[in-house]
Amino acid sequence: MIALVDCNNFYASCEQLFRPALQGRPVVVLSNNDGCVVARSAEAKALGIGMAAPWHTLKALARRHGVVALSSNYALYGDLSARIMRVLAGFSPCQEVYSIDECFLELEDGRRQAAATARQLRAEVRRLVGLPVSVGLGTTKTLAKLANNCAKKCPEFAGVCSFGELSSATVEALLAATPAGGVWGVGERLARQLAALGIHSALELQRADPDRLRQRFSVTLARTVRELNGEVCLGPLAAAVSRRQLLSSRSFGELIDDPEPLAEAVVAYATRAAEKLRRQALLAGAVGVFLRTNPFRADLPQYQPSLILPLSPTDDTRLLCQTALVGLRRIYRPGYAYQKAGVLLTELTPTARRQGELFADPAAQARSQALMTAVDRLNAHMGRGTVRLLAEGADPRRMMRAAHRSPRYTTRLDEVPVVRSD
DNA sequence: TCTGGGGTCCTAGGACCC
DNA sequence: TCTGGGGTCCTAGGACCC
């Protein structure tokens, strides 16, 4: 049996955990730059606030209903996620962490036993971390995801829905009540095209002919249909398959057209990306850099250039930054108001499998490694950016808006909440 | 005024090879 | 008038996910 465990309204629940006064109130968490809504408490959903809705279109509604809007606090969410994943790992030897707030678990036991385990792990996460999760159980990942949706939507399941425990008539009714677009792998576009073929519900999709959909759409949709019928198509649960690419990008606080702050931004993002790279013990064999103007500004000329440059596989911040800057110089054109820049590392290989090179200088490589290790240690102990390239700059125009960030309760000593006993 | 960031996979089409 | 067939690799773009 495959279980999909998913935190309810994850970011919003994290905020409520440390500010109990927010419980029962409409709470939304905003994306970087305070741009879009990325998480909503149940009360905020009930107000009709949509996922990814631009915050600036909601301000009037929010004022009327006393919606609390918070900037995202990834230090907090990342730490609580790690705690939950550790608790869940104790319930199965086979865990696939799928995103910050959900993971698949293989529960080997029979159907009844699996459902009992699911109820137990749900209670344990609640007890040890304090956050609510929902569990869906099915024979394929797609069915487990679907069961998880049902667990969230129908209160009578009390957070755990196991298709194996239900009668086939009940499962059919649940599938009939789920729109096709609610199935994992069917997005907005596909849902529209399926509706034109008379396929509106998950049940109708389950009964569709996969070969016909394969011809008309893609192999991905055919797999989804087979998975809905209990045929495993989506690879076994795997512990963190190795990354193919690694991206660091940000929108700016305001539009920028000068080359200097753009270069500083690219150095900053390449530095972040290099840190992630070393943390995962990987080398990059190519550096991509891209720029973007604001696509919502129809009144401004648009330009979205990108370029990928190869280099000898490395995890040295200096080399990655230099290469990214070479790319930036080649794609930059004056006269555009840029809204976003990013650095993409690809051609990733494990550091342990570094290829020897004919003209490599082993002494330089050893120095590079020692330097990067020292920089990472200093920054880990004394705070990010304690040691950094001067070229990173700190132009305030680049910095994101984050007007309502909560404290990093669990990862910064000076922000740990203090309970007074008086 | 204000519209996220980080990923994966698939497909079509072009370049290139023999 | 007539301009091959078969294969691989790469890239861009689209769709999807959270």
C-alpha cells in the first residue's frame, strides 16, 4: 500500500502553530516579494481566496474580513518540514519526500493494518510537531494522491482515507465527485481539453481508453489513466533521486535597467546556487543565466534572454560566478526594464565521481576545496553572507519586499519564543 | 504601484551523421 | 520532372507539480 502524507495548509499552519491567536482566523502566506498567495488557512479558503492569487488584487477583501497576511518564512517552514519527515521516516523503510510538505511512504502491511498505521502516524506528527496532516492510501501514487484529496475534503474520514478499506461503490462515488482536473497530472489545460471530449470527472477519466488518450495527448496522460486503474506506472518509491538541475532566481523589489545591479544580482544568485550545490555534494558542468522583463507590463518592451555556458565541472563559487557574468554580458541589452534574473546550474554530477582532467591543476583544486569548505563553515556558524564575494553588492532596489515576516522561531537563538511564567 | 520560486518530463523539430 | 532513409543528439517550448 502506498501512503501519501500531506500537511494541511502547510505554511499557514506553521504560522498558526507559533501564534495560536491566529487559529480560526483567515491567514494567508505570500510568495517572495509579497507577490502572490501561496498558502491559505481554511478560513481564508472559505472567503474564496484562490491559490496563487496576486495579493494586490485582494487587499480590499482582506481589509473587510480581517485577513492576516504574512511574508513567507522559509527558515521556519524548512525546519518544521524536516521534523515531520523524520517522524514519518520512522513508520516505513521506504520514504519518498516529494515536496516540502508531502511524502510517499510504502506501508507493507495488509489494507486494514496500513490504515491503522496511517492513523497512528497522523497522531504522532500531531503530538511531536504539532501540525495536522492528511493521509491517502492507494495501490498507486496517483490513487494515493486522490485518496489524500478525499481525506482533506470529507471531514468524516478524520484525516485518513484508504481506498482499500472502502466498498467499490463508495470509491466510485468519490471518483465521480472529483473533477478530472483534481487528478494528479491533469492541469488546467488538459482538464479543458478533456471536458471537450466529455471527460469531466476522475471516474470518467478512469474509464477512458488510455491508448486513445496516448495518441491524442501524451504518454503522461495514458500513464495517469492506468494508475487510476491500479496499474503502477510511476516508478517505485525512491529516496531522493539525484538532481538534474539547480536554480536560484528572484524578482527584484523594483524594475532595473542598469547593468551593475544586474551583475550583483547574478553573483548573489550564483553564490546561493553554489552553496546548494556543495550541500548536495554535486558539481556543475554548465551555468545558465537568464533575464526577464515584467510580462504583465504590456506598456514596456519585452525581452527574456537566456544562455547556457559549459565549464569544467566545479563547485567553486568564484568560477561559477565568473561564468554566469560572462553569460550575463552576452545576453544583456540596454533599454529594457528587467524584473527578474536567475542562475541555473545543470550537467550535475556527484563530487565523488569527479573526472580527472588532462590539464587540471590538482594543487589549485585542493586550494579551491579548502577555501569553499572554510567559507561554508564560517557562514554556517556566523550567518549567511558573513564571507561573500564583494561583487554581490547590496543594491536596495534588488531586495525583495517582505513586509510581514514572522520570527524564525526554531532556527535562530535570538528569535526563539520565550514563555514567561508570571 | 503591486503578479513566486524551484523543479520534472515529454515532444517536435532542426542539425548532423552515414 | 526528378532531390533518400535511417538514426542520434540537442534545444526550445509546453505542460505539469507544489
